[in-house]
Amino acid sequence: MTWHVEDDDLRAYALGELAAPMLWSADAHLMACGRCREALARVGQPVDAGWERLDAELDAPRPGLVERLLLRAGVADHVARLLAATPVLRRSWLGAVVAVLATSVVAAQTAGSLTLFLALAPLLPLAGVALAYGPVLDPTYEMAVVSPMHGFRLLMIRTIAVLTAGLGLDGLATLALPGYGLRVLTWLLPALALTSTGLALSARLGPVLAPSLVGGVWVALLFAADAYNTTATLAPFTALGQGVAAAVAALAGGLLFLSRDRFDRLQGSAV
């Protein structure tokens, strides 16, 4: 061999950019020259790697609006993906919550009573917790449980998403009822108590049954308070009831922390 294909031509050949007549000469030369074939293999490796990276970029899922906002706020990409995949952040769920709150606000304004609003507002974050983590209702549950993350931390990440969405919407609905003063805020402590109790019981009863039972107890408590009520304010929304709700929330939070390792076993059993 009196000549060999230049590296720039080999690179263009690997990329499919080498034009005739040099392309024909390179084809004929490579059939007979082992040295140039070895050089082509070395040149082609970074080219192949580049195509692989390009394919990976094209195949990667496009982040949605919520995920992009979380990434811009400095949230880690894997945490942002788990948060964005939380079912309660979907438009269908948020639309349903808005409709329920709007109905209760209208009822409070027309009937002159906060009872319906105060009864429903604590249940919405609790329902969101039931939807946020579990094999029954979470379509991304399999992806979540195989993530290299402590089960308790995963649950807390999803719970933060639930509380941010649920309590935020409850707060906006509260602003629509300015005529009731501080009474309109008496849903907050019961909401925290119900949510923390539902989470604490989830370690033993599961992420759907536990919130369902807690919600049922709350409804039964309201009916009992209404049956024996002698004042205009139901017992859970009085000063004593607020104190009890705060104590329940604190107790449930402690139990949740003590049972945090159970969520790993719950996560593993689902796999």
C-alpha cells in the first residue's frame, strides 16, 4: 500500500458524509487494508457513542410543567420525577377538589353555616394521602418501590406533594369566606390530625384502608357532635376540639416516626 485513508476522511466515512469519488476509493481501499480498517474502528467508536447519546436523548421522556418547575426550584431530578408522578397532582383530581371546595363555599355563603366546609376541608388532604402511595391507585407504584430510596422517605415526599396541593386549595377556599373571621381556619388542625393519623396507621393497615377508616371515624364524630350539640359550633371546631386535634396530630406524628421502618417492609412485600 502506497497510501492510506486520512483520519478526516475516515471520520467522514463513518458518519456517511464522505462524497464521491473519494468514497469509492475509500471503499476499495478498506477492503484490502487492515490498518485502515482498524483506524476506522477507532474513529467510529466515538461516533457510535455519540449516536447512542443522541438516541438516549430522543427516547427520554419529556418532563411536564410540574416537573420542570420543581427542577428549576433546585429539586433533584429523581425526586422531581416522583413528585410529578403523584396521582393527586393530576388535573382530574385537582379539578374534583376545586369542585368540592367551590360547592362547600357556595353552601356556606348561601346557608350562613360553615359546617359543610369545615367537615369537608380536612378530608381532602386525607383522601390525597390515600391516592398518593399504594399499588391499588398509583399507576407509577412499581417504579416508585424499586427506586433506591427509603420507603418512609418516599412516602414523605409524596405526602408533601399531597399537603401542598390539598392545603393550598383549602387555603384559597378559606379566603373566599372572609366574613367568618378566625372560625374559617378551624379546619386546619383537624386536617393535620386526620392526615398524620392516616399515615401512622398506613404502616399496619395499608395506604388505602388506613385513611378510609380515619375518614369514616371523622364523619361519625361529626354526626355524633351534631346530634349532641347544644351550640352553633360543633365540638371539633371549638377551642377544646382544636386542642384535642393538635394533641392527636402530635401523637400520630410520633407514632409515624417510630414506625418508619415498617414502610420498607410494606414496600418490599408489594414488590
